Amino acid sequence: MSEHGDIIWQVHTLRGLGPIKFSMSRSQVDRFSADIGSIQAERSDTVESQQAGLEDLYKVFSDLFNDEDFKTVSEAIVEFGPAMDDRVVEFRTNGLSFEYTSGRLTEIFVDENCKKLTFMNIPVFLEDPVTIIKKLSRSLKEQPLIYEQEVIFPEHKMYLFSFVEEIGSSGQYQAGPSFHRSMSWRDSVRPNSVELSEYHLLDLDRLVP
């Protein structure tokens, strides 16, 4: 039986998930396994694993990549790969995963399977997505930015994918496909992401319910 009940599924921006706090070690987070589910898989982004992934990709899509392409990406892994070398992603049940950097929790990710997730008692994946965006904006006192299908609250390091999407070039927005919906939040700026200059303000008055 869950020891912490629904409290464990409450989102706390910049802080964590329920009693699980950013900067906790993997062993500290693992103490909540009875509540959040067991580890199903994990991925470690060592330089060796990145290189192995590139080699596998090259074998499968060898007709799309030439030797020069492979060399260019391989050299990039050697140069930039070590920056990801201390990162581990832990996949648990309920559509939940944790990312650790240097052994400390830095990001929490959830997808549409995490039905229990709430923010200020709002069920994130059960509420209408347009309503969620508007409620988040009011609660956080921050106007979101959008880039294609991703809405972000940069001050609170919160990222929502496929909740809303732009309707052509009309400047209006509608709900995105629910089967791709996900959300993540961090305690620091997200590395290796799209530049903020690529995003633009999401006009909440143009969100179509």
C-alpha cells in the first residue's frame, strides 16, 4: 500500500515531486518505490554508449549516411559526449522517469500514462489541456512560450509537449494529440535544448478550448 497516498504525485516546480526533492541521490529516491513503482529500465549516456548508438544507427540507415557523415558525428561525440557522460535516466512504472546528473536528481519526466499526477490539485493528464495551460500560467504567474508543439515556463523550468499546438499560421492554438502528451520539470536550465529565441509568447486569449 502507498505510504504517501496522492501527495507523492503532486508537482512542485523547481523542487521535485511530492516528498521527492531535486538533488536527492538514486538510493534516496528509491526509498519511494512502493509509491512510485519499481525501476523498469535505465539508460546511461556514456561516451561509449553514444558511440555504440551511432554505430547501430549507421548500420540500419547506411543508405542515408556516408562515411563522412559518420566521421563528423563521431568526432562530435568525442568532443561533446563527456558533458553527458555522468547522466543516468531511470524509467519507472506509471509513465515516470528520473534523470540524474553526477548521481543527483536533476529532472523529472512524465507521460500521458501518469494519470495520478496533479499540480495544485489539478489532474494534469485528465484535465482539458488548454485549461491546464491557462491554470498553470495563472498559478505560476508566468506567461508561457511556445515552439511548435512544446510549451514552456522558462522561469519555473517546466516543459509541456503536445498539450497545445498552433493552428496553421492563424496565430490560434488548439489541443495537441493526447497520446504524445508529456511534461518535465527541472531544478536548473535544460541543457542541449532549443534556444529560447526560437520560442515566442503564447497568447492565452487565442487558445481554443
